[in-house]
Amino acid sequence: MSYIKLEQVGKEVKKRPLLHDVNADIAQNSITVFEGINGSGKTLVLKAILGLIKTTGKILVDNKQVQVEDPYPVKAGILIENPSLIENFTAYQNLDILAKLDQNIHDEQIIELLKYFDLDKFPKQKVKKFSLGMKQKLGIAQALLGKYPLIVLDEPTNALDEKSVTKLIDIIKKYNLTGSTFIIASHDRDFIEQVATKQLTIKEGTIINEKQEN
């Protein structure tokens, strides 16, 4: 049974089709990667799945239809486009403000993620002084905080060095083994081959190919 199902999903802006006839079945506890070149529609599909944009067709998450105006059916950790960071806060403060929204997130989780991504080395440095790679790692940490049932990452390898990409792959697999379903948009072929249990290729706003890993 599908955890996430897209049926004939479409999106038009000024009569220009940005998405059309998007159909997909995503299983629970999978790592599904939408791959394609920039501008192919990957990010729009993620936004549609998350109920951030209005679309035609039907999107079901955990057997509940996604509607922009309704509460989202499941808890989700999200990194879409650029990380949403408070520039005058430290890395810890950025994670702590999210943790305050969920009583199940404890300080130990914040410290663990900061240490894992080597962000604990700059405890007093404000995010505005971070490099692009550091900001990206903090954005990923935001999405992972809480170990939610659904984690959505948009081009997570952007600005990351090789060591950081390896650590990202490892933690995605670790969280997946403990119950998180991942939906990722990426054009990074090496990353996709190492992490995906299912690949969906998007071109010109629709899915043109599906590959299931054994």
C-alpha cells in the first residue's frame, strides 16, 4: 500500500503547464529520489507533496488527501530550496527554536546533530558568518530534527564537500532504518546511486522513468 500517492497531479501558471500528469506511488520507509536537471519540476513536486502549492489531481499522504488549507497528515522535516535560517542566531539557537515547537525533541538531539555535522565547533558564531556549506548542513539538521515519519530534502548536497556528502548519506540511511521515509530531489548522480531505494526521473514537469533498487 502506498504511503504517498500522486494521481494526475498538475500545476499551471498563466496557462503554462509546470507540472502535468504526475503519477507516483511511494512506499513507507523508502528513500525515493526525484532526479532531473534544474528546471525539470523536481522542487515543484516536493512542494505539491507537502501541500505548499495548489495543484490539480490528487495527492494522498498516509491515506489522507493533501489540501493547502488543511493540517498536514503527518509530521514532516523539510528542507526546500535554501535553508530557512535566522541569521542573527547561532546554529544551536536555530535548532532550539524548532525544538520548542515539539515537546518530544530534547536538547540531546540538537547537540547530537550539531556534533555530527561539525557545527559544534562554532558555538557562539552567528549564522550570518557561516559558509554556504555550513548553512546547508544546518538546514539539513533542521529537517532531521525530531526524526519525523517523513523527511523531505531538496538538493541536499548543494555546497557540501565530499566528506559531508558521505556523512549525509550515512545519516539518511540510519534514519531510514529507524522508520523515516525520505523524499529527495537531486541532480547529483553519485549521491542518488548511493542513497536511493527508488528513482523517479522528471523531465519537463512529468515523470518519464521509474527505477526500483533491489
